[in-house]
Amino acid sequence: MLSIYFGDMPEAIYHPPTYFDNTYEDEWLTNPLSVKMIADVDKSTVIGTHLIESPVLGPISPKELSGSVKTLILMAFDENGRVFNASVCGDSCSKWILQIAENKDLTINLLHIMDFGRENFEAKIVNTGQLVHNMQEFLDVAVEYV
């Protein structure tokens, strides 16, 4: 289930890309979920654990991936119970956040209103304990905090 905390959250990792650079594990990058997220968000192809082919940058290392995809990979594979600042992600990440939360309890920190799309979804707003099921319900709560 997805849980969202709006606003300042001292225990959250505010710059997930730096955390990723210092903690990621090679096998995370070749996991099918990561391969799909990297292809979708960064439009890049995973060649191996240390090589990604970017259409813009050419051959890159995992440390040169976007902050958005690094944050998604952390959300999917970090097992330390960390809360990541999802505001480093664009709206293109929202579908992946929802997919990750289908398979594990995931708490994220948001400092902006993320667009989760037109489809129904379920998320718990940690600030209030309220469950939301669509963007309208999400917006009704989010505007109070962001």
C-alpha cells in the first residue's frame, strides 16, 4: 500500500540520488522492473550492471541515471525502511510508484502535488490517516499541505 506524507519530514531522504549512488546494489539495475523503469523514464537501455545506453549521453554508468529513476529503484529495492522524497520525481514516475506500492508497503514524502492520473488508486495520507482513491480525493487533502 502507498502511504504519502506531505511537507517537511526530517527522517526522509531528501536527496535520494546521492543516497542511491552510495547504496545501490548491482543486481537492482538488471532486475526486470528496473530495466522497464529505466527504459520508460530515462529512455535508456540497461546493457549490464555497470553500463546503460542513453540516447542522449551515450554509454553511462548507473550513477549517471536521472534522479527520478534512481529514486524509483530505491523505492522498489531498498529494504531499510527509508522514506524517500518523491518530489525529485516527475509525474512520469507516478505510475511506477503505484506499481511498486502494489507489491510492498511504501511510504513516500511529497513536497508538491504529484499527478497520479485518471485511474482509481488507493493511498493513505499519513498526515491525516485518510484513504484516498482518486486524484480528486488526493487533491482535496494535498492542497491543505502543499
